[in-house]
Amino acid sequence: MERLFFREKIKQDYKQLEEGVMLDRQKFVVGVIGIGAGAGATFTAMGLAFRLGEMTSGVTYLEGQPHGNECVSPYRLLAVDRDFRRTAEKNGHGTGRLNLYKKVNWQIYEPEEAENAMQSHRGQEIPTDFRHLPGRIIIVDNPLSFDDLDLVVAVIDPFPPRISAGLETYKKIREVAAKGGPQHREVLWLINKSDEGMARRETERFLKLKFDFEQRLLPEEVFYKAAYNCSQPFFMSETEGLDRLAAKIINSI
């Protein structure tokens, strides 16, 4: 009953609340981290948010740091859909504001906001308080810190040069997974853009790990078709790996 009354109070206090999103003391924060630039962390985080939005309520996607490559920023990827643009224009952006699109609260940077944030911090980490965001499940795209994460999803592209460039990040994640006590965080390993068994086996052998999930490589035409249809590739192609990952998260909370 206490929890019920807490949620009713939040509904009264938070005037911008819309169906599907709530403020909740009990949050589950998932950090999606790419091993090397271009591994597919943003693709994974966005796809995971969409799938979780179909399965439950209170899902928030947070752009952990502004994307350096504006053309593949979450804002640009979502803005192909007029429904998203209308929602964004109505609600605005910024931490703490609700920006619902397909049952997910998108906490992302507009291009001008991203530029201002990067200029003001000059390459330094931009602090973000996950726990005060509206939502019950927070998906953080490429956080720079492991603090306040309940689960780490490490995304690996089997392309060897990309793995080589991300080895330092890989070592840090292995250290986080190995720690015991209150600092311990579960780590799930996802191989992205996998198109043949050999790539998976060779990557597992080199990194001395076993992947928990595998997302097959989507044909490039899926992304073009989705953009020209003002949609997202997650709704126009099978994403079995992301579906299984979303189910795992739902079952663990």
C-alpha cells in the first residue's frame, strides 16, 4: 500500500507525466557500452529501449554523452519520424523532461544542445544523475562511468581492428565483472553484426569469454528502407538477439 500511495503522490506532483512513464524510487539502470567506436552500442541501446517499451512501462533511454558524429546521433535517427518530431517540439528536451515516443522516454541531445554541452565541458565527462530521471528502467547509451549501473551490456563488433581499438575498455569491464561485494555488477556480453559462426568462435577465443547474446548483422538496405519509410530498423527486421536481451532484463527485475 505504501508503494501505491507513493506512486499516486508522484502522479499529482509531476504535471508532465504521461501514460507509460513514471517516477519511481526503485530503478534498474542498464549501461550499454561499446568495445571500440562503432561497435553498435547506440544501435543496441535504442533497440533495447524500443523492445522493452513494447514489453513494459517506465522505459527511459539516456544519451550518456553527446555523439561526436551528428549524423548517427539518436536525435537524427529518430527525427526521420514525424511523430517523434511533433513530440519533441511539444515537450522539448533536457534531463527530467518527458519526451515520449513509442512508449519510451527519450532523454537525448538536439544537435545545438550537443554542441553547447561539448563546448562547455571541452571533452570532459558530462555528469548525469540517472536516479532522478523519470522512468523505471533506464537504458544509458555509452556511460563514461560504471557508478550507479545495475547491469552492464558490453557490445562487441567481431571486426579485429575495432576490437583492438577497444581493448582498454574491455579490460575495465572485465575488472568490473570480477569485483565482489557491493561494487559487483553483472556483465552481459553481446556480439553485434555477427554473420557467421567463425567470427563468433574466433572472437570468443581471442577475448577468452563466452557471449551471452548474438545480434546478427542486418542488411544495409534495412536501415535505408526504414529511414525512407520514416520508421526504425527495429520494426522492419528481425532482431532476435535484442529481443532475448530485453526478455533477460525483464525477468531479472
